[in-house]
Amino acid sequence: MIEISNITQTFGKGRDAFTALRDVSLTIRENEFFTLLGPSGCGKTTLLRSIAGFVYPTAGTIKLQGEDLLTLPPYSRPVNTVFQSYALFPHMTVAQNIAFGLEMLNQPGAQVKSSVNEMLALVQMTDMADRKTSQISGGQQQRVALARALAPKPKVLLLDEPLSALDFKLRKEMQIELKRLQTETGITFVFVTHDQEEALTMSDRIAVMNEGRILQIDAPRAIYDHPAERFVADFIGETNFLEVDVLSVEADDATIKLTSGATTTARRADTNSATGQATIAVRPEHATLSDDASALLRGTLEDVIYSGTDTHYHIRLQDNCRFVVRKQNHPGTMEAHTVGHQAGVFFDRGVAQILRD
Amino acid sequence: MPVSTRQFDIRKQPGFTLIAVACFLLLYLPIILLVVYSFNAGKSIAIWEGFSLQWYESAWQNKAIQDAAIRSLILACCASAIATVAAVMAALATTRTAAFKGSSFVFAIINQPLMVPEIVTAVALLLFFAIIKVATGYTGMWYLIIAHSAFCIPFAYMPIRARLQGMDFSLEQAGADLYGKPSRVFWRITFPQLWPGILAGAMLAFVISLDDVVITEFVKSAGQDTLPTYMLGQLRRIVTPEVNAISTVLLGISVLLVAGFFFLSKIRK
Ligand SMILES: Nc1ncnc2c1ncn2[C@@H]1O[C@H](COP(=O)(O)OP(=O)(O)OP(=O)(O)O)[C@@H](O)[C@H]1O
Ligand SMILES: [Mg+2]
């Protein structure tokens, strides 16, 4: 649907030059909820704006259904944006805002009217049609911004952190509503956020970005379970990192030796990776405490932190690294582990992920 | 003695009130006197002889003043209209485009009439137009209109630019995103929010044009007196309260326009 190839975006010239996007390539599929996730300043907005046409890439191409987007001015691109600040027209009513794009497309009045009503119903704002946009709440403004961008039936909807201005509860509601709208309309959504939880719950696929680069593109589950790089593993959820020795490699798997001397099987993020030194990532909830001989790692239990749904065990390993194990709590069970005692750690074969360096 | 822990307050300094009052008196006392003596029944501009409107009447009936007044109004209308259109375009170009090389130079060029001494501009225009007059033989009003338009631009430009800078650029981007071509986005999105700035700029330009003496005096052809240059000419001969009367009317117009200007600048975005 959207093919972005080797986009580079440099702002400024000479010594002030700043490269916001470095050789970014990605393909977004039809009807997909695609999320750009990354820390502040990594270039998410810049990438979105280059699709919309507000910045012009220094190099690379962007194609929409095979058509070159870069030759088109913003007003000719069949994509619409939901701006981070909503950018609703303050001198117009809710209905006039929604009608704007349709009027610019020179649609006949009756058709504009029926489309506007349809959109108002879709975002449940029919009662507010004649209010000025300054007279409605933040969540309602957000809905109007959505309706305005959806009304011209774009091929792609670009959303730049549309939920960041909302409070927690409304945010959760709107996440569900956005997902519903995307399914109902069948429009491709490109969604920008720096909230990893939001990305994991809403997306079909996620592109994790850092410093102008795309590090990994995958389904949420794959991103979480099999992070390809240290940054991805660290940015999304909690992770333990361990230095290991890769003994042998097969197709997707590798046999690794831990610092304790124990061996197990790990997944390879990069099938080109060779034997030798490597770093693995293990999620705290994928590991368990083990007192018997099966333990892969041993150390001293330093902290036991109760947090309602689960308990975190902090273990100081023999090589002085720290390892966290998370266990879900069940009612009525007593804490069986004591701080200061010896503890072993176990995780299943194939749970550990070898990271690209 | 209690030690003051309050912040430094200029109003508490000795002599502050005195200086402030003196300044206001110097500024406004002459104007008040001018207005008062425009109602003088006698011929003197210094001795009060009772109230009358005779100088307003005689000014109103004076053919030369009528001509000058009409010329002043036409000139101010044309010049402020041209200057405002130019200023809107300049303001859009300097706030709504990506920072370009030499943009601060362009900014300086636009505001040049504020920086170059007016007398220099006046002499330069006199010489420049003299060449054109010789070449074309045209001696009409357009020299004055062009000259006034030029020096009014920065005055129209400033309030328009200020308002544009206070406006959210993402609104215009949203307009473009929703298939609005630049001209339609301007009229549908930019203009409805910018008009108080445009009107304020036009009013300021109008007042500045109405009030100009130096450039007009140098550029005008024979028989092209505006109100200010006519008054200047009168002062060289006999001075009657007629001049006071014209000044008072001009003052009234200016005060109205400037008050309107401040009102417009306050209209919420
Ligand atoms: N017009 C510009 N000129 C110069 N630098 C820019 C410009 N636009 C963006 N940048 C820089 O490019 C980098 C990426 O900006 P961008 O807005 O894409 O970040 P982001 O990932 O959207 O961050 P956030 O989550 O904070 O919105 C930033 O360091 C920013 O300072
Ligand atoms: Mg951003």
C-alpha cells in the first residue's frame, strides 16, 4: 500500500545540519493498523509529515499504491492527518470542520451534508454539530479531528499521538474506539506514539524507531517476545540482559552457554549471527525461581518486591549481574523465598533471544 | 525603622511622580490648548475671546482646504489599500515559509522606511520621480500614491505579522491536508482569523499617510497640496485658528483610528 524506500531527511545545512531520518524503508499494508513507536525526537513525526507532504525528504521515495507521492503537493495526496494538537478550525462549528475537506473536493452540498451526518454519528457527536470547537471538551475535540480526517474517505489516515492530550481513562476509551473505527472503515491507519503499551494493544504491526532509524518491524507479540536489538528489548517492557557464549547455530536457534556454565537453546533475531560472544534478553515473567538442579543461573536473592498483581524477585548472580524474575501472585499463597538466601533461575529452551549487535 | 523587603518599585522613587506629570503635561497641554483655541471667537491663537465655531465654518467653506482634504483622503485610502495588500503578502512570505537564506535581510528591507531618515527618502524620491516626470511627462497623483504606499508598508506589516505569528500554522497545514489549494486555504482559514490584523494594519497605514508632511512636500507637483502641506504653507503667512480647527479634526480622526487599532489588536484569536 505505502512503500517507503530509503528515506533520508536532513534539516539545515553545514554545521547545523541535523539528520532526522536515516535510510528509512518500510512497507505498510492495506487495512493495516501500523504504529511508529520510539522515544521523543526519534523522527516519528518527521516520517509522518513526509507522507502527508509537509516536509520533503532529502533522498528516497514514497509510493502509495504504486503512485509516487513525492511529486504531489499536500493538497493532492489522498491521505489525511489527525494532528497532535487537533488543529481544529476555531472559527467554524463542529459540522463545518468536518465538511471542510469535502467542500475542498467540490462535492455537491447534499452529499457533503449526508457525509457529515454519517461522520457525526460515527464519532457520536451528532448533538454537538453546531457548537464552536472551543466549546467542547478535549475528548470531543479529538473525535471531531478524527471525523474531519475520515470524512473525505482517505486511503490512509495519519495519526500523530492523537491521544497524548487525554487523561488516562479517556485515553483507554479512545484506544478502543480508534481500533473500532479502523476496523469499521477499513482505512489504513499509520499511528504515532511513544507509549509502548498503547502500541502493543492497538497495532497490527509496530515499527520501533530510534535516532532516525527503524530498528524492527513486527507484530506486537513478536516485538515483545523476540526483540531484535538491545534498544527494542529495553524500550518495550522490562528485560534481563545476559552475556553468553554461542556454541553452535542452527536455522532459527542457537545453543548457548551461560556464564554459570549451563547450556540452553536461544532464538536468533538475526540468522546471520555467528558463534562467539553475544547478548541475550530474557523477560522477567518468562523466568522462574528454581531451587533444584535444573537452575541455569544461581545467585543471592536481594529484594522481593510485591506489586499487587505480581511479585518481583531481584537476584544478584554469581558474576555480579542482576536478574529479575516476575511471578504472578495467587491469593492465599505465602511468600516462600527469603531475602539473603540462595536462589536459582530457570527459563525454558527457546525463551532467551539473541540480540543483534 | 522598618526595613522594606519589597521589590524595587520605580513608583516609590523620589521625583518619579513629578517627572511623570511633567512629561504628560508637555505631551498633552499643547494639544489641549490647540483644541481649546480652535473654538476661539477671536483671530488670535493666543488670546481667548469667547467660544465660537467660526473657524470650523470658514475651514469647511475654504475651497483650498476642501481640495486638500479630499486629496488627503484619496491618497490615504489608495496608499493604505496598496500598502496593506503588499504587507499581507510580505507577512505571509516571512512567517509561512520555511526559513530561507537571507530572510532576516528581507525583513530589514521591508522595514527599511522605518530606519532610513524620512528626509533622505524624500530627497531620493524627488530625484527619482523627477527623472520619470521628464521621461514621461506625467504629473498626476500616482507619484504621491506610490511614495505613500511604500513608506506605509512597514506600518501595515507589523500588526499583520504579529497576528500571523500568534496564529497556529498547523491550521493552514490541516487545510492543505484536507485538499485545500493555497488560495482557498487563505480565504477559508487564514483570512477569517487574520482580518483584525489586516484592518489594524490598514488603519495604521491610513493615519500615517494622512499625517505625512516631509515626503509629500518633496514629491507633490504644483497644486497637489494635502491637508498637512496646506497647513504648513499657511503657517508661513498669517496664522489663524483655522489651522487649529483643521488640526483638531485630524486629531479626532487619528484618535478614532488608533483606538480602533487597539481594539482590533485585542480581538481574540
Ligand atoms: N523543521 C525542522 N528543522 C530542524 N530540525 C527538525 C525539524 N523538524 C524536526 N526536527 C528535528 O528532528 C528530530 C525528530 O523530530 P520529530 O518531530 O520527528 O520527533 P518525534 O519522534 O516526533 O518526537 P516526539 O515524540 O517528541 O514528537 C528532532 O530532533 C527535531 O528537533
Ligand atoms: Mg512528534
